Amino acid sequence: QVQLVESGGGLVQPGGSLRLSCAASRSIFSLYAMGWYRQAPGKQRELVATLGSGSRTNYADSVKGRFTISRDNALNTVYLQMNSLKPEDTAVYSCNAIYLGQYYWGQGTQVTVSS
């Protein structure tokens, strides 16, 4: 079992920045991969960024160059640094972890980009 707790969402103006955090209940070394997904109202959930073994990263085209996924092994935490935010980035952002072939999700955190 893996519990994931996200934090860091909120309201930000276009062009602003936010950093999301996802704290895992077990060592992230034991996890196959972690990632961030988002779901906007009326839309399907989509991948934002993933961090796999060997620190391999993968980003959605829409966020490349603006978002960065990283981790702090000592804190068992994965971050999503979001810069140059746009209104279309507005969504509920959820953390995901893959452990022993099972997918685990956090509760999600709302990010709203609006002036």
C-alpha cells in the first residue's frame, strides 16, 4: 500500500508559478515510477509529467519547458514546479505512484490560473 498526499495548489495569475508536492508513505526508491496527472472540468485526465527509474522524466508536450518534476529522496516527496502558468493549466492535479504493479492516487489539489 502507498498513501500519497498532495499540497501546494491554489489560485495564481497567468504567468505565475506554483510548486506542487506529493508526499509518499513509503520510500520512493521502492516505487517503480511516480507522476502527476491533471483533469480539467469536462475533460479526461491527462498525463502531465512522470519520473521513472534512473530519474527518467517524461512531459506532456503542453507543459514542456514550463514544468519540472523532481524528487527529494530523503523526504519521500515528488515535486512539480510549474512556471509560466496559463489559464488552460487550470485543473485538479493528482499524484500517482506505481508500486508492485498497482497504481495509487492522491486526493488531488486544485490549481486555478486566472486574473
